[in-house]
Amino acid sequence: MLLIKTRVSLYIFLALGILVAQTTSFNLVRVLSHNGAQRTANSPNTWAKSTSRIICKSGDDDNNAQEAVTNEQATGKFDLTTALFCAGLAFDAYSEPSDSSRWEKGSKGLNVAFVSNAYTRSLYKGIVEVTPLNATDLPDEEDNAEKLVTGGGVDAYLLVAVAEGKMLEDLKTVEKTEFSEGVIGLQDSSHMGRSSTAWSNVDEKEGALRAKKGYGGAYHIKSSWGKGGKAIWKDEPPFYLYVSDPPTARLVCTVMDEEKVGEDQVVGSFATKLSYFAPLARYKDPVEAAKQEIIKKMKTMDGKISEEDLRNSVMQSYEGTNKLRNKPRKKDKKGQVAMGMAAGAMLAGPLGAAVGAGLGNMFEGEVKGAVSFKLRYLPIPNVDAERKRYEVKGGLPGVDWGLLYEKHLAKTGKHVGDYTGQDLEMCVFVTNEKTGCSCAIYRSLEKKIIAVTFRGTCELIDLITDANLIQTPWVEGADKEAEDVLMVHVGFRASLNSISRRLKELILAAVPAGQDLSEYDLIVTGHSLGGALATLFTADVAEYGMDAGRRCPQLEPSEPWFTSLLSFGNKKTLNLKQAPPKPKSIRLYSFGSPRVGNDAFVANFDSLLKENKINEAYRIVNDADVVARLPRSVSFLGMASVGYDHCGPTALISLPEEMKNKDNEDEDGATTPIPKFWVEGESDDAECPVRDGTTLTSPMANGMLLGDIVNAVKSANVEEDTPFEKNGNMFSMAKLGDMAKSVQGRLSNFEATDLVSLFGIRKEYAEREAKLIKTIASGEALGHHMEDEYYGAMGRASGFIARVGEDVTEMQSVGVKEEI
């Protein structure tokens, strides 16, 4: 008994350690910062060993193990071909768009790279090329702190935006009032270019040196008596702006003062019709207008026309200077009010001081400055462009998801064109500078597929740090105190919200005129943070349709969803009274996705699955990937309960270290194939190892220490030996000894998790939490989240060996000897 008591005392400390870990495992920043930052090459594959039984067998150990599921046909709805296709896109999103892409810069940090010429031509009618030259008569710097850092002049850069559609309402203040913030005041401008900064402490000589080093040749000429400062953009490269409706488009130009201390300031702006610079922009069909102009010139020149005249008739050019006409009201007038008071006091005493202060407060100063630039306008002909098939590679050098996908198709007797078409193309890449949210849109007009892939965070530690417990209502304006309100991670929603509306506009525009989104299948994917964003986006579109009149769901009525399409030439094909359109089908396959919402959100998501509004939704998890197990749910010590759970079933893949093309032999020496993957609810009825599971149970339940001891006592059944009497009770020595032997046998297998079972915490839950902490400490939890690990595991799931920097080869044997 003393030995047992001693062992129990020792295990108390171990068990308490697990309890503490269980309540604090959601906060992994400190652990990862010490142990998870570096990949551990020789660390033991703890999680692979612990989950191998779950992957390979169905039911508990007490039941007869069933043969493992080893092919995708047996797993029901989960489709390996779709999963491989999505994996390639999810990790390919980490690559930057090609250098040939044209960027649409947004004044609010929302930028779009147009990758496909065919897609771009379907949206826009013209391109404006702007080359900044100089800005003259600039005021001096008023901020004393900024003067010390960059000099006494304005650190000027030029913003140019094309304003169309709804943005024309914003232009009323620019064109009709003296006070305006120009480009900065455009609420929804998404066509903006920016020059480099001409720093006031960089002169012409310093600018030339900077140009040789690749920093640009912009420089500043200081102001002198009667002349303001001057910013020179020498050899500045042009930037390009897209135009949807040239006849109504306005060009808005704003000179900014870049600040090292505080926010950038507006110096001045002007706005003018695009047709002022390029008369051809007046026409709805500028290409036809250019053709008629050429015919007219040929008639007056006896059928002869020079190459220069021909070029100028199609591509119109402008070079000139425009005076700044607007500026914002001054925010800080303390200095000029003080000067007014002093001047007034000198002239008329206290009364003069009051009048002087009032005049100083009213004074705004004149708009100073002018800007010079070159401009060329080129109409985009409305003709079909060649759609080159996009080659999917991946985010890491040496990874070739496209090759793995093609080999899988060949193995299954399919061809690439059978599934995605021969015209799969990346249309655009969307990103927000402020939130970092990024995604890409792909399409195949041949197969009528649109794919959206969200990029994960490039700094994994940042993701872990952001995996906090704070939640916000999924539907903006909903009462977060209401019962069963849908709550989601506040950071994930804010990130998606920053690009959602523009993203939906671009998806709708990916459908050619004469067709409808309801004819297209939508595939949504993403890795890591991208998987969380993909989940939220899928929930939005499945329930509310492709509502481009708002960002994320809101209680307030959204603007008409079709507004942006009216300028894309689709008026004849739009039913303006219909609700936002929905795709033909929606499939979501995420990789290493964190949890996004509470039980109510998950229940709503699952209802969309049951109602077939979401056709497929799977969270693919590689082995011990810790991100798929975050954020953690918390409810202890009087804290409010904050719950997170998984949306849709889990598809578990793994690549154990023990897998060296060995056979998995049973006791009879027969070999059984190791399954390629395990799908929750489809492969078997086993509990998903990625979910938290049920935390509490009865201390007397089977498998719990007290329950097992009670059962051991009850099961003791031997013939009674010689009885003896003590305090009037009859005992059987043999029976008592058998009971003691049974209890001793159970206690001989005593584990730390047996102690936590005394408090009603399930052993399976405690074991899982302990293993999770071990994988974090070893580096596995972080390593299994990386692309190379998913590449290898997805290769194994499809029957191939896929390693970074090596050719993809078919596996000769999928059997391995596992340590269970």
C-alpha cells in the first residue's frame, strides 16, 4: 500500500501538469517561439504512431478490427482528384503573380493583379499609361519634426486614379469645391497609380547616385524667393490604369507629402475628364471610332497614311502641366490663430486680438502647385484573346503539384482536360496591403469551373499569435449577446472583409456575357489562414449568393449586387430583379485550416451541407499539424465559455517516418495495405483525432480508474474458502485475495492520465492533449503544417512518392510496419 501511495503521489504532479496544459494549450506562442521555429529533422513521429491505429482500423481495440479503407472509391463523397487539384492551387497561391501582370492599385490598399489577357479584355475598354515628370511651386514643410528628418520641403509623390461608376459621386466634391482630399477621398477607387517619392533632402546629384543603385532618380529642388519647391521624377517608369467606361471616366491627380513622422498629407488635387487628354475616350466603341478616323484621313491624303498617323489614331498621347485646384482644410490652425491674435493686439488691443484670432481660424490659404506628366490612352479591342493553360507549381522551389496531379490522373485513366479543361487560367490576384488578405481566381470556360484560392500567412508564428479567442458576430449588426448567435474569429472575418466585395465582383465578371454563374461550379480552397478564409467565404456564398453589393454578411440591406457589372457591358444579360446568383455547385477543400467559429456557426455550416447548398466540404489535415487544432476552446475558472469547432468532416493524411517501403505484417505473417487517408464519417466510425472531443465523463465509466477498479471487484468470482468471522461479517479469503489481485493488476498499469480521470476528465482527451504538447515541443506540430510535408503526404495518399526537388515516382508498395 505504501508503494501504491508513493506512486499515486508522484503521478499527481504529472497529472496536474496535463491539466494545466489542457487549460492553456490554446496559447502556444511561447512554446513555438522556443521549440517550433526550427524544423526538427530527427524528432520522433509521435503523432503518426498514436494515430496509426485510428487510421488503419475502425472501432475500439476491444472490438474486432475491420480491414482498412485503401481507396477513394470506398470513402464516399471525398474525392482525391479534387483534393489534389485544390492542394496545387492552395500552395501555388504563395507564389507572386508573373512580372507581365498589370496591377490595379487601390486608394484603400486593395490591389488587383490582372494575369489573364482574355479576362482583362472582358472587363475593361481601355488602358491609360501615366508617366510622372515633375511637380512645381510646392509649399515648404510646416511640420518642424518632419523638417529635422527629411528637410524643409515637401516630400512629394503623385497619385493618379481613374474614377468611374459610384466613384463619380465622390468627384462632386473634387470638381465643385475648393476643399477636397482628391484620390484619398474616393471611397471605392480601385484604379490607382503611384510614383516614387522625391525626398526634399535628395538633390539632383544624390538622385543620380540613387538611380545607379536602383532606388530611382527622383530628386527635389528647394524653394527660393518667389518660387516654390520642385519635385523631379527623372526616368520614372510609367504606371497603368484600367478603364471600364471611358466616356464617363475622370482622371484624378493628387500630389502627396510623404511623412516619416505621422500620416502622409495631401498637397493638392485636380480632376478632369479622361476625354480631355484622349479625345478617343469619348466614344463607346473607341476602336471603331479610330478606324473611322483613319478612313477619313486616308480620303484626304489620297489613300496614303504614315505609320505615325496610324499609331496616333489608335494610341493617343498627351504631355502637359495641370494646376492643382483643390486641397483639404487645415487640421491644425494653432500657429496662424496665434499670429492673428498677436497682429490684432498690436493694432487694436484686446478687441483686435479677438478679431485677429477669428480671421486666423478662417484662413485656409491658397492652393499652390502644378503637376506635369505624359499620358497615353490605348483602347482595348473587344476580341477574344488566347487563353493559355496555367501551369500549377507550388510555393516552394522543387515542388510540382501540377506534375503530381497529372500523374494521378494518368494512373486513374483520366486526362488533365477531362477535369479542369485545357484552358484553365489564373485570371487575377487580389490582395489588401493593410490586412495581408490575398487570393487568386482561376477559371476554365471549357469545363465551366471557377476556382478561388486564399493565400495563408507567410509568417507562421504570426498566425499562431493571432489565433486568439476573440470572436465577433458573423453577421455584422447581430446582437452578440443573443442566444445561438453565429460568432467567428474576429481577425479572420476582418481579413476577409477587406477584399470580399471586390473579390465577388471579379468572380461575377469571370462569367462571359450571355452566361450565368448558375452554370459554373465553384471550388474554394486555401492553406493555413487561407483555409479559414476559404471556409468563411464558402459559408457566405452558399447562404446568401454572390452578393457583390456588400462585403461580409450584414443586417443592413446591401447595395444592388449587379452595380459593378453594368460597366462591364453585361446589361443585356442581367436580370436586375433577381437575388444574388449562386453557382451550380460549391466544393470546399482546405488544408491545415484553423477553426473559425463557435458551435452555432458550425451548426449553420453543417445545415448548409445537409441542404446541399455546399456540396462538399473537407478539412484536410496532415498528421500532427497544430494549426488545424487552433484556436482552442476555453471554459474554466469562471471565464466565459469561448468555443471553436470544425466545419465539415476531417480528411486525415500522414507520412510516418517508419514508411520505408516495408510490409505491414500481421501475426500470421500476411501483409495488409496501409490506407491512403482517413475520412471522418466515411472511412469508419472512429472519433476524429483532430477534434477536441468530449472533455468530461463519469469517473465511474469504463476505462476510467475508479470504474475499472469497481469492475475488477465485481468481476472477482471464486469459490469461497474457509470463512472466518470478524465483527459479525463473513469473508472469503480466496475471494478477497482475488479482488486484491484484480485491483493490483489494474494499478500496475497506472498512468498519469488515470489520475485526471478521478476528476471526470476523459483519458482519451488527456492523452491527446499530452501528445499535442509533445509534438509542439519536438517541432513536429509546426513541421507538419509546411508545404513539403503536405506534398509528401498527398503524394502518398495518391500512391506516389513526392519529395521536394525530386521527380514524382509511383510507390511500389504502400505497406509499412507500424509501431502501435
